[in-house]
Amino acid sequence: MLVKVWNDNVHSFKQEIHGVNYVIPAKEYIEIEEDEADRLVKRISPIVLDGNDVPLPTSYKMLRIDADDLKRNRHLRENKTRSGSYICQACGYVAANKWELDGHSLNEHKNQFDDLDEAKMAIQNDRAKRHKG
Ligand SMILES: [Zn+2]
């Protein structure tokens, strides 16, 4: 999932990681995958000194991942987990997949379904009797 990586510096940022050239203009952002963004932000970028051994502000790495994007991605992941799980409507059993849930229903709730059918039949028979009578 994509996130924005902001460059908070007033100077543009450049770094090469594994053959990928990252360029983020001053006070701008780029949008990349979250794990890639994590790598980029954590990777140390050398501070460059000027002739008087004073660090050059242009070499400051001032990157951050957009907090709202991280929050949104975490939320999306949580929702995906929830909707991706298979929960038995009868007893709340959580199955790993559709097949396991089907197997669970057959094993654990077969009797309930049988009862339901019998109940329906009983009602129909009752109605039929009343019509005849
Ligand atoms: Zn169940």
C-alpha cells in the first residue's frame, strides 16, 4: 500500500538505494510502497561537510512517512483481516477458510439444519391437514 514520503528540508533530497534513485523536491513528497518507504527513511544518508567542516544543510536527510497514510493503511489491513475471515453464523467459530467453515457447519450444525427441515415439513403437513379437514 502506498504512502507519502515527505522531504521536510528546504533543499531537495537525493539518495540511491539498490539502484533506485530517490529524488524528493524541497517540502514535497513522493508516493511509494510502505515497506520501501520504511527502507528509504531508515537508510542513513551521509552528512556532507563544507570546507570548514560545517555540515551542509543540503545533505540533511529530513524524511518522514505521512502519519495519516500509515493510519489509513493500518485500518485497511485490519478491515481486510476481518472480512477475509470465515465466521460461523451459528456459533461464532472462526475458520481458516471457506472449506473449513463448510466442514464445521456440516459436523457441528447438521442436526440444526435437519431440525429446521423437519420443522418446515411439520408446518406444511399441518396446513395440508387443515385444508382437508
Ligand atoms: Zn458453528
